[in-house]
Amino acid sequence: MQLFPTGFCTAGFDIFPYPFFREDEYYDLMAEQWHIVQPDKMTYACETEAETYKKQYDAFMDYLKESLKNDLKSGKYQDYKIANAKGELCGVADVGTIYFDSPEVGIILKEEYRGKGYGYEIMIEFAKRVKNCLGAKKLIWRTEQNNLAGICLALRLGGREAFWVDNFRCFEI
């Protein structure tokens, strides 16, 4: 699913296909988003505790790398790197048709880029391009039930809550 092979620019950011399985920075961003304890950012009471967290984190990262690599190979999922003018990773936008008939879109921004309207500006253009490329009338926006920023963004994008999957609220946009 290579929708925008050369990428595009919007809201002062470059958006282009992202070979996520080659950059550890992506996994740090995912761990931050999913609130996974990152061993290198913690202090420990004892060496045993450090080893335990490191093993849990490594196991999660192995799972994440393998599952996302399989999704990419299937052609049903694609990540797009969001970079600033210096080429630094600011976040990731994604599109996939793994779980639903309609394409699912999402965005994760690094903490310093959140709450400034960047996600909204990027997703307006990203969603428009996905709809045009795939001929989709609607997209699915899935967010955790307690992710207030994700819910607000879905509503701001004109989304309406359509259904729940486990602890995720799903909006049609």
C-alpha cells in the first residue's frame, strides 16, 4: 500500500514513506505512545528490577517489530514519517486496511509537537489524500477510550463515533 511514494508537504512538515523496521527512534515513539516502560529512561532500585524491565521491554519491541513488519509485507499497512525542516522525526501517520473494510488512519506525534494543532493540519491533508488515492468515502479513526486528544481530533476532523472495539472508540471521518 504505497499511496504516496514520493511523499508530500503540509503544515510545514514533510510526510513520506517510512521504513519503520530500520529506525529505533520509531520504536521509542511507539513505546511512548503505548506507555511502555523504556528501561533507558528509568532509575532502578536494584539491578534485578533493571533486568526485569529490560527483558519486558525487549520482548515487547521484538513483538512490535515482527508484527509491524508482517503488516507492511502484507501490503495492508503503511507508515509515513512526519519530519520537520531539519529532517528530524516529529511523528508518524499511518494508513491500513488490517481490521476494517474502510481504511484506518492514525497519527502519533512526539510530545513536543502535541497540542499545537499540527496533528489536525497534517491529518486534514493526509485523510484527503488517502480518500482520493483509495476512492474511499469514509475512513476509520480508532483511539483508546481514555485518549482525550485523539477523541477531540477525531471530532475536529468531522468524525462521528461509529462503534467500539475492545477499549477503542472508532470514528468515521
